[in-house]
Amino acid sequence: MATAASPKEKFSCSVCLDLFTEPATIPCGHSFCLDCIGSYWDQIDQTGVYSCPQCRETFTPRPVLRKSNERAGGGIEENEKTRLEKGIPRSRSCLC
């Protein structure tokens, strides 16, 4: 039986494992931080084949990345506001 994703999982980038910063959705439908997916693809730029870090679907040529307009009902902004109000630093485990 599938379990529902927690809000943290739903609004988290699977590259840096943190809440989205400028979320971008790629052609397969998965979302990542705009900088994270850009850096991830920069590392494999010489191959000319780009893949989703989550489902491994491949894309040729490299998709144009744009900040997503979808805001998931304000959930991302609300989490970011709460984090800032509590003085919690943003963890960045991504080495991009």
C-alpha cells in the first residue's frame, strides 16, 4: 500500500534534500531547485544526454529550465517563512 508523502517530502528537492528554492519542473514532471538541477546537468554536459535524478528519464537536447509558476497552495512559502521566523538556518547538503 502506498503511503502519502509528508509535506517536507512533497516540497523537497531530491538533489539537495532541502525545501525547494526556486522550484523548476522538468519534462518528466519531477521538480527540483532550479540551481540544483542546473548544476546536476552541468556535471554531465559533455555527454549531451540529460536525465532526471529521480526517475532517470533521459532528455536530448537539454531542456530549458524555468522557475515553476506553480506554488502548491503556498506551502513552500509558508515553510520558508516559518523557518526564517524560528531562525533555523537553511541546510544545504547539495555539493552543486
